[in-house]
Amino acid sequence: MTEVDFELLGAYERYKLMASLIVPRPIALVTTLGVNGIANAAPFSMFNMVGEDPPILMLSINRLSDGRLKDTAANILASGEFVVHMTDEAMAQQMHACGEALPSDVSELTHVGFTSTPSHTITPPRIVQAPVAFECVLHEKMETESRYVFIGRVKWMAAREGLIDTQAWRVNLRDYHPVARFGASFYTTSRDRFAIEDGPGEVTQDSNSIDQL
């Protein structure tokens, strides 16, 4: 075994190891609204679901190299509102382009060609192309030397037509193809799926075996 004492590593080395080993990570494409009224969009892969009662999710945003806050973090702190979108294969390139550094008076939505639509419960807009959007308000936050960790409480969700059965509350996983962040600059799809049966049995390499959840 390769043994590593994290107490002896610098932040950069710890980041490289953790970000390349704790994978794949879902990607949150987050929209916020600046004090200037410009909609901001940025992708973050230090993101996940935390719980359902209350419905909360976690978003971790690092500071810039000079210590300044990224626009997303600054906007969340100012307004307490943000929208988390899941990213699928069709919009992956545009999601990645939202990570480019742009002037604060230029919206990433316009820059990459996304279409915005008003949210139902909060001020920041949603992205029409996204398969799922969670409208969130800030529930709690934690600050470290390198980043802010935001806990968002989901107030409203919008999903692509046909993706969710709102009678049985099941998701049509056959038509849901989110992408995830892998190590370094790599992304991965979610098409290679398998089911593990309860009790003795073989692993089934069949995406249709988990059509719904």
C-alpha cells in the first residue's frame, strides 16, 4: 500500500489527490444574480445531496488565487439564493465554457448560448437546456481558509418533460444521462450502468435494469 500522511502535504498536493480519487463527482451548474443584475453561471464538482428532510444539498466553492471570492460565492452570500442545475451530455460543452473567467458585466448564459427562464420561487434564473434545476435558498454556510461550503435548501424543482413520473415519483433513468467530473480535466458519462441484485446473484450489465428509481 502507498501510505500518505496528509499532515505533511501542502494544499495543492492534497487537492490533486482528493480531486482525482474521489470520483466521479456530479456537477452543479449554478446560476446566481449579481448586485448589478447580471446572471452568473458557473460549474462546480464539489457538490452533492446531503439530505431530504429538510431537502438540502452541498456546494463547495474555493477562493481565487488572490483570495478574492468567486462571483457565485459572493452572490450567494449577498442574496442567499441560487439555482443548481444538473448537466447532461447535450449541454456539457456549454457547461465547461461557463468556467471561463469573464468580466462581471458579462453573463455566462449569453456567452455560451444558454437560454434563461424565470425561477418559480427565487430571483436567479433557471437554464432551459438543463434536465433538472433545483431552486435553493441558503440554509447554512461554513467558511474555511480556502473556500466557502454552502448548504442549500431546495424550495422548488423543475425537470425536463417526461423525466419524472409525478404519480409514482419515479425518475426515467433511461432518458437521464448526466455527466460527472473525473480526475484532472476529464469528464465521464453515466451510460455504463449495472444493477446488483439483493442477496446471491450476478451483477447485471444492462442499463435497462435500472430504468426507474
